[in-house]
Amino acid sequence: MILSMTGFGEAQACEGGVSYRAEIRSVNNRYFKASIKLPDHLQRFEVEIDKLLRAKLGRGSISYSLRVKDDNAPAAYEINESGLKRYVARLEQVAAGHKTAQIDLASLLELPGICEPVEMDESVLAAQLKMVTSLTNEAIKKLVDMRRVEGQALEKDLAQHCSLIRDRVAQVAERAPSVVEEYHKKLRQRVSQLMEAANLTLDQDALIREVAIFAERCDVNEEISRLLSHLDQFAELCASKEEAGRKLDFLAQEMLREANTIGSKASDAQIARHVVEVKAAIDRIKEQVQNVE
């Protein structure tokens, strides 16, 4: 069963007065690309989070965000009082010549080096990492479940397009022998008219050679066989458990190549109409497989 690359998963929990919420969103991408946003004090664990995502999500653009709120912490940041005093002293000198100037302490807290995150104990960090890992795995599972549901819809749509292609290819295979027969009749009739007007005798061997050359030139049996083989492989990949997106995309390219060859070789209006429908279905398949993991 194929998986879509589009999905969403979230998980949240609260332990010891600390609340956590992990969210994962994914959209299609040719490769795996992760964007991870963590609180400052957990930035060191970005590599671990990335490994979790890579292990369970084959490819796609992954957006991961984690929010942590610690109600037990006395303050989220420590204030560098000595640095703040130096800023204030300097600003007071500047403001001395401007009676209307005011110093906003809240704005000063945003200056570099004034607010610094509280250093957490390693044991606390380890406990938080354990919780984050658990939540991340839960969010990944929910995302994969959504990807699976989306994949079922994709698989159904792809199967319909493949069925249409099989039907049109069968009609091409049925029509192809008639093309040579009709060409033979038209050529014989035309040549006979010309020979009769010129009072000449028709060379049957030359006529047979010409028809044989035409039959060889417009023979599409090999292309039809390869196209049907690609469709069989396509169905097998859709039913397998492996990541099939790239292979399905390759097969779609190959199917389009065979369809183009059939269209260029078959000199017949009916076959041309069938080929147009086949190529349209393959184009829709190519669009859909871009979202298959």
C-alpha cells in the first residue's frame, strides 16, 4: 500500500508541571527535508529529533515544532543586571540633553546579552528529552496514519487511470492489424488504377514488399507489450510495502515514452485518438505520484 507525503500529526502531554506539544506537518518533496523548531534549552537535541523523523518518514518536506511550558520555573530567563546597568548609565548620558526622552526598561531587555536562558540540570534535560521522544513518536504515528489514508485515495485514483490505459491499449492492439489490411487494400486499389490507366501489369511482389515495409514500420506490438508490463509493475509497487514514489514516477515516464512511440508509428486516426487518451491518463498519473512517498 502506498503512502501519501501529505499529513499532519500532533501529540501533547503534561508531566511534573511541564506541558509539551509536538506538531509535525509534511508535504511532498523529491527528497527528505526537515525543518525543526525547538525551545532554546532543547536545541542540543535537534539531531536526535532529526534521526527519529528520518527513520520513520521516507521523504517529504517535514515541519516539526515543539512547544514546552514550564509552570514550575521561577523565570524563563536570567537578567544580566550588570550589563543592564551599563546600558542604563549610557542612555542616561545620552538622554541628559533631551528632557522628553524616557528609558523603557522592557525594551532594554531585548538588547543582546541582557536576557539569558536559565541553565537546566542535565537530569532535568534528560527527562524532558525522554518525554519529547515519546511525544514525537506518537505524533509521527498519527502523521503516518493520515499519510496512509491519503495513500489509499491516491492508490484508488491511480488504479482508475491504469485501468483506462489498459482499456485503450487493448483497443489499439485490436485495431492495429486492421491498419495493415486497410493499407494493403488502398494501395492495391490505387496502384491498380494507375496501372490500368498506363496499360501496365501490376507487380505483385513489389506490392507485397511495400505492404511488408509498412507493416514493419507501424508494428506496435513490442511497445504495447512493454506498456502492459509497466502497468503490471506499477500495480505491484502500489501493493508493496516499500517506498514506491520514485519508482512509480520512473514507470510513468517509461509508459509515456511507449505511448509516444505508438502514436508516432501507428498511421491511423482511431489509434491516434486512443493514444491521446492514454497520454492524458499518464499525465494525471505523473501528477499524482509526485505526492507518493
